[in-house]
Amino acid sequence: MTTYGLLIFDQAEELDFAGPWEVFTVSAQLREGGDTAVLIAENPGPVRCAKGMRVLPDHTLGDHPPLDVLLVPGGRGTRTVEADHPDVVAWIAETGAQASWVTSVCTGTFLLHAAGLARGRRVATHWSREDDLEARGDVTVVRDARYVVDGGLLTSQGISAGIDSALWLVGRLHGREHARAVRRVMQYDPAPPYLADEPLA
């Protein structure tokens, strides 16, 4: 059984946790309920995310089950968490040290760095914040990979990259064919109609 814990907080980027949530819960369904995914927040009330979505956590920092996987999303709220919520950063450090896998999406890597879990490691983050993360020191920012694996630390670039890293993780935990089955159920086969590198004209 694998227990996934996804941290949420005010101004967290929705897809940073909702994308991996989809992967983890589809994986659990295919494994006939042997796994579980839970949302964890500092307080039991609703969390207002970056684009306005309101989400109700399953657990608080003090009452969640033991986690095999800890996921930390990014978003503007990471700055507030780091500056104003030392208890959350301490919880990330303690919980991450006990989990088999620690993962982050986008600027969630900044919280892993603040908690000490990304120090001395190879990591990824959103392209627009790579220089900022590198400037913090004691970290190697990989700029050309959707996700980066360094031991039990899995970090990904921005937002949608969290789906890729989550699929890699369920494949690592439960096999490549299982990950392919999850992808089929999700019908995840990216084919964007407007590529970012297309000329404007």
C-alpha cells in the first residue's frame, strides 16, 4: 500500500497538486484501492488556491497517516509559507525525512530548499525562477529536464510537469506497465494546438 500526502496552502497553484492527485488516485483505482491519496493543510478549513479554487483538506499537519510520498506544490503561496509559517517548513522537513519519496512541483522546490531537503541535491523548478533558486546556494538547478530524480527526491518544472513526474513515480513504485495503464485511463497524450516555440506570424 502506498500513501500519498499532498500539501496544500493558500495561493498554491491548482494544477501543481491536482495533476499529481489525478495520477495517484487513478493509480490507486487500478490497484483496487490498495493505495490512498490525502490532502494535508496547516488548518482544517478551506484553502483558497492561486486561481481561486477552494479546496478542503483531508487532514492537518498533526493528524495525517504516515506518508510514503510527500508532494509539495508551488505557486505564489510558497513565498508566504516560507516567510510566515515556520511550522509548515519544519513539518516538511520532518515528514520528508520519514517518507520514502519527497516530490515537488514548480516553486515547491523552494520550500524543500528551505526545509533542507533539497540542499546539496540536483533539482528542477519553474523556468522563471531557476536563477532565484540557484542564488540560494547549495543546490544544482537542472534547466533542461521536465523532472529530476536525485535519490528519493523528485522535483519537476512548472505546473503541468508535475503530471509527468507523478507518472514516472507510479511507474517506479508499481511498474512501467502500470504507469502506462494510468496514462491510458487519463488519456494523457499531450498534443498542444499552439506550441510555445512556434513563430507568432
